[in-house]
Amino acid sequence: MHSIISILTSLPVLISVLASLVLGSFYFWLRADNFRFTSFAYKRPWVPGNDHSGEFQRLSKESGDSVVDENGLVHAEGTLCQTFKAVIAGSSNAEVTAEQFNRAKSYLKITQQNDVHPPSMLARVGLFVLILAESVGTGYVLAPWLSNDITPARADMAAAVLALAVAIVLAIMTHVAGAEAAKFFHYRKRAGSEGLGLPIDLGDDQDQDAFYIDPNTGTVKQNPLPRRFANRVDDPGAWGPVLLAIVTGVVVTIMVVIFVHRVAGVESEATKQIVSMEANGVADSGSGSSPFDTASSSSLPPDVVAAQQQTRRTVAESLGGDYKTQGMTASIMLALIYLVTQFTAFIVAFKSTFSGQGEAAYSFTRNQPSFDTFRAKFLMPKIARAESFLTQLRDARKKKSHRIGTGRFEDFLKSGEAREASARDNLITRAAAEISTGKTDDDRELHWELALKNYNFSSEEQTILVQKCEEAHVKKDRIRLRERTHDASLNPVGAASVMAPVAVAGASSHTVAAGNASSPVVDTPAIDKLARDFLQLPDKQAKTEFLAKQQGTLGEANFQLLAEEIKRQKELAKATEKYGDLLED
């Protein structure tokens, strides 16, 4: 045991413990901010826990045959800009724009994390003071135990370092348990499975799962908030209860051991003092001698000696009892400090832990009222830091005679607006495809209503959506007609039974099938124009003459395509009239 204590209390071990505490605290501080952590690790390959550690060195050695893109960046520079853009925005598919600022606010609102924020400076300072108090109390208990094997001065130093290490480790364990418990209870309280399940990233449109089509009722319904929470948070914090139980057991065990050891030490010290005072009396604080030593005990009568011993015993028991009371009070206070410190560390973590991508969303909003305010106070320093890395990368590549660009990181961020506009166009195309999948008019109307509610299309975007729906519908009709024409050429008798209802009166089914197989399909723009010309005719007589003429000119296959286009344009006109108030500016 003596050798173990000597090793633990040796100067190299104590210095190593202190260095580990400093480095661990510094690493914990770095991890608290993703941009700060990435900036520190970007040029240091040995930093653990960051996906971009040492990326600077790799990019500086990348081949010099890179092509300069439209942003004025070579591939290595574009990679650097993409890395810091993703770190700033909180997601690899997000841009640093005002739209992303609004998405981040919506994300926090939907996941009910508007009241969650990192610990305040007061909470950090208070927790630090409690950790110091806990370490001082623990050191006071450890010092006498260590002094049995080493010198008192060395024992005090070793006890202080070891006690501080124990206090910090316990605080970190409690903090981690609090964070995992927060994820567990938040998910259990806020998540639900009823409604539309659709994974939503921080960079995605946050309204796209606001409504859904209920397959049971065939109506557009609002997606429940618990379901929308589950769409964004996929970490249920399953380890929360387990870690909480483990950390509670460890903390309680250490607290009980320290308390019992402290009480035993108080009892032992009190007993020693009582025995000493009974044998030697109570030393006078001024002269250092006992008041009972003024006369020799051997010259005193027996009854006086007996009275003297009884008096010493009474005083010793009284003073020893006071010492025990003080020691017990100190032991209880130390136990309370343990409880308060660990409870505070748990609560601080529980109240400040985000779920899902909430931390990144908060980092991109910082409770600011507008994007301009956020940009001025928090974004510009990060942009300047990224610009510095870009300049350093160009200097390093230039020394190796690699090609470099001239673009700036801030310009790369501004081009994100164009990338978002392109993504919006893709969203319109996807919505048009979803609408066109409807088999009936009612289905298409449901998907139209769903698209307008989920994607908040402007009037201009709605106009584009209508056009894309028309194109998708015409394309679908042409594909269907070509399939039927192809079937007719392979099986004329079967095709005739399908096409016969649209044949001209008096024409045989075989003639219709043959006509469909041989007639070329007219281009879509021509069919569209003929349909519009038909709808602009003033009366039924003119329309009848128009149809008779086109039937003889186009052939049965193309004439049927014209008939379907006329029906489609009529339906579109009705839909436009129905949703006219939504299409207005």
C-alpha cells in the first residue's frame, strides 16, 4: 500500500494529473462550439473527434491541375469553403442565407427548443466554485490518510491534486448523464408516431411535413406536432436512464465512503485527545502547562488526586464531545457539497442539452430577431476566420506551384442564394410530379392542396407549378397513347376492342386499329395549340366543324390525343377558377 501511495503522490504523476485536467478542460471547451473546434483541428491532424482534422495539409498537397470553377475557386479551395459553410450553417445541405436563418428558427419552434440555450456564465462560475469546494473537502479527508506514508506537506499537495481530479471527473460524468437523460425525457415527452413520417434535416424546408393526405379519410390533415418532432429528432437518448443509474451509484458510493472515512477519522482523533487530556490534563494556551501541575501529585492526599482525575476526565469528555460534534458537522457539510455539486452539474446539462440538430440551429440564430443582426454580431467573425484559412491555403499551394483561385469565401456564401433558388425549382418539379400521379381529378386536387399548404408557393411559383403539371400530364397521356398504339400494332384485334369507342361511326374496329398503328403522333406543341384554338371557338357549330376537320386530318390516334388535351385544358380552367384567390398576387 505504501508503494502505491508513493507512486500516486510522486511529482511526475501529480504533474501528469494536472496536465490532463487542463487539457481535458480545454478539449471540453473546444467541443462546446463546432466552429471553434473545427478551426482548431483544421490544421492539426492529431486532434481527435473532428472529421476535418488535418484537412488543411491534405488540400495544400492536392494536384495543381484543378480547374477554376464559376466561384473563382479550385477544387481544394471549394472543399475548404464547403467545410466551413456546413459548420456555420449547421448542415452540409444548408446555405448561409436569411432563408436558412428562418429555417433554423422554425426547427427550434417545431422541436420545442426555443427555451433551451447553453449554460450562462453565472451557471458555469457557480459550478466551478462548487467543484473547488468539493475538492477542498475531499482533500482535507485524504491528507491525514496519505500522511501516514509520506510527509505532511507532500500529503497536502497530493490530496489537493487527487481530490480536484476526482471532483472534475465526477462532474463530467454527471454532466454527460444529465445530457443523455435530457434527450431521453424530451423524446419520450414530445415524440409521436401518428401522422406522416418524413425525415427532415436542418437544411430542408421545415414546412414540407406540416400537412399530409390521410389515406383513411382521403382529406388533407394537419400533421401532429409530436410526429413532426420525431421527423427531426432520431436520437431517443436510450442510454439516458442507464447512465443516470450508473452515475448515481458511483456518486453515492464515493460520497458514502468519504463520509464514513471522515467520521471514523473524527472518532479516532477525538479518542486520542480524550485519552491524552485524561492522562496529562488540558494544556494552558498561555504557558503550555497544565493548571493541575502546580503541585506534585505524590504530595497530595488521595481524595485530592481522585478529584483531580475526575475533573480531568470531565473536561476531556466535554472537549472531546465538542470536537466530535464539529467533525460530524463538517462531514455532513461535505456530503451536502457532494450532493449539491453533482445535482447542479446534472441540472445544468439537463437544461442546456439540445435534441437532434437543435444545437446547430441555435448556433445559427443565437436568439437574434433578424438575420442582419445575427450576421453583424456572430457571423462576420466566422467569415473573417474562414477567409484567413483560405488565404493561408493559397499561400501553401502557391509555394508548391499548384493552381490557385481568386474567389472569396464571402462570395461563395452569397452564391448560396442561387443554389437555394435552384433547389426551389427542383421542389416545384417534384410537387408537379406528385400532383400528376393522381389517378382522378379528386386525387390531383388533394395533391394540389397539399403542395400549396406544405411548400408555401408564391403566385409566380404557382404559375410555374401549373405549367409543369400541364407538361407532366401531357407527357403522361402521350406515353399512355403510345403504349396503346404499340399494343394495337402487336395485337390488332385486342387493340380494336380498346379503341373502338372513339372510332368514327360506320368505321370497323380493324380499320381503327390499323389507323392508330399507322398514324404518326403529332408533337405536343401542335396538339396544345389545336386544343387552345378549339376552346376559343364561339359556338357548338364551329367546334363541331373543327373536330370533324381535325379527325380527318390527324387520324384516330392523334385525334384521340387532341380530345384528351381538350378535356385536360377544360379541367385546368376549372381548377384555375376554383383556386383563383390563391393564385392572385
